[in-house]
Amino acid sequence: MAAALSELEKEVVNIFVRIAGLLSLPRSVGELYGVLFISPEPMCIDDLMRKLKISKGSTSQGLKILRSFGAVNPVYVAGDRRDFFTAEAELRKIVAGFVNEQIRPHLNNGKERMMRIESLLIEETPDRKEFIAERMERLQGWQKRANALLPFALNFIKPE
Amino acid sequence: MAAALSELEKEVVNIFVRIAGLLSLPRSVGELYGVLFISPEPMCIDDLMRKLKISKGSTSQGLKILRSFGAVNPVYVAGDRRDFFTAEAELRKIVAGFVNEQIRPHLNNGKERMMRIESLLIEETPDRKEFIAERMERLQGWQKRANALLPFALNFIKPE
DNA sequence: CAGATTGTTCATAAAATAATGAACGATCTG
DNA sequence: CAGATCGTTCATTATTTTATGAACAATCTG
């Protein structure tokens, strides 16, 4: 039980490790999701540690991150005290969770910052002020578009 | 000339440093773009180094990255041997460049990998095979959606 | 051409990020 | 309740990423 990763498993894990990289998530998070994604049965921390040869700490924290945006579902296994997990396979749920947890906070922070800049603008010399004001408007435009695109993108990912 | 960053400049730079983080780009790249973004005049490496108090190496490499996806435009300044730059302010150009340079390669790699997995699938036991096949199909579905969303998102960002 | 100036590269240093594993608290088991 | 089992946390270590700056090549200047 809990043999090393098969060739196929390695490939799948590799895919998710790459995705994790794109999303600035630790490698181990990608590994964990990958293994769960191709596992027909739910797995517990111990299974995952052994399979991936990573530490208990990494495993626990990785699962915590995955849970935080709903990429992983806790599963009750009768007669076993340990916590088991399966991969959430509905893309929309994962993306929505990820956006809410990891993206939205940053966007909001940007808004506040913009207000502050507006107030600082007053102290500039007239010529610079004009230019900077133009840039600020542009920046706000970008922000609006990003904010508009987000819900659209989420909707684009249709439910199954 | 080339005084330290004003309060306003700091705020703007800060915004772009955050964006750089989201895109997994070095902090210095965000700083460079930020300073250029609010500068009415084109700037050369020396201006940027002094303004941001970063090394020449970082500045040169940072500009290289920014040029690689068209976030920065070389500008000819009469009577000066040095290279000057302004920030590209048209979002669409930047995003398109970024996607082509930093995202597309990864997506393609994913396709190849998928093929390889298909071939490995043969060696699985029947019951596992069924499950894994289902997952692979799902994964391919995700890939298709991502590929479809990308050009759409680009188009969403309307010119001017 | 000799000396300056400018931008790039790359080995090294510094900083940031992730992984490890021992310590701990919580829960179960007999 | 005493011991065992689990999962989490966090100080430390390892790894990866980024920044530095000296060396260099290319170009200009008189």
C-alpha cells in the first residue's frame, strides 16, 4: 500500500505542480492536489506523505491551503479516525474559491490605495498634475475592466 | 535631478509592485514600471537606478523583462547616447504581450503532457482505468475552457 | 586610436519562500 | 485515566528566487 508514484501519476502530478507555479502556490500544494485528483479512493495525510515523500508538516499545511479555497473535500470514512480527502473536480468551485480567497483581497487593497493617491495629487505642480491625473484615470480604467472581467470569467466556466 | 521617490510616486510604485507579485515577476520589475508609468518624461537606466536605489544589473534585467512583453517602449532622445524608455500605457498591448510570452508556453507544454498520459493509461487495471479516464477527460475540458477564455479575455480589453 | 561612456552578463551575496520534524494539544480507546 | 493516535504549529533548515556589482563588449568622442 501507498507505493511510490507510478509513471502516470508522476505525469499528472507534474501538470498540477506547473499550475501551482502559475498561481504562486507552493509546489507541494500542486503535488497533493495531483495525487488526489487521480486517486479513486479518498486519501488521508499519511497516505499522501508516503506517496509523495514529503513531511507531515508540508502535507498538513498543503491540505489547509487546498481546503481554504475548496479544492479538496473532507470525506468521512467509517471506522477510521483519520481525516480523508478527495479532490474537488468541479472547476468552477475551485476557481471561485481561489478568486475569493487569493485574488479579491488584493483588488480591494488597490482601491484604497487609489483613494490615497488622489489626495496626494493636490500637491503636485500644475504640469505634472495634468499628466499624472491622466495616468490615474487610465489606471482606474484598468481596475474597472479587471473587476468586470472577473465575474464574467467565473460565469464562463459553466457548471458541468 | 533624480530625487528620491515622492510620496505619490511611492504609492504608485507600490501598486505595480503588488501586480508584479500577482504575476510572479520580480519586485524590481514592478518598481521600474511604476516609476515609468508616472513619469512624464522618458527615463534612462541611470535615472531609474538612482530613483529606485537599485543596482544597474537589476535595472538592466528588469527593463529586459518589461521589453520582452512590450510593457515599455524605447524612445529616442536627441543628443543623448543613452537608451530611454517610457511605459506602454495601453493595457491591451501589455496583456497580449504578457500572455504570449509568459502564459502560452506553459499551456502548450500541458498539451504534450496530456498526450503522454493517454499512452500511459493503457497499462492500468480496468477499474482504475475507468476512473482515471474520466478524470483525464475532465482535465481536457478544463484545458479547452482555459484556451477559449484567453482570446476572449484579450478581446474584452477593448482598444483605448 | 586612447580613453570614456553605456548596457549586458554572470558569479556571488542577500533575501524570500517552502519544507522539515519535533513539540504540542486534542481526541479516541480500552 | 493512561496510553496511543492524529493533526497542527512553528522554530529551524534547505531551497529557490532576486539583487548586486565587477568584468566585459560595444559604441562613441575627440
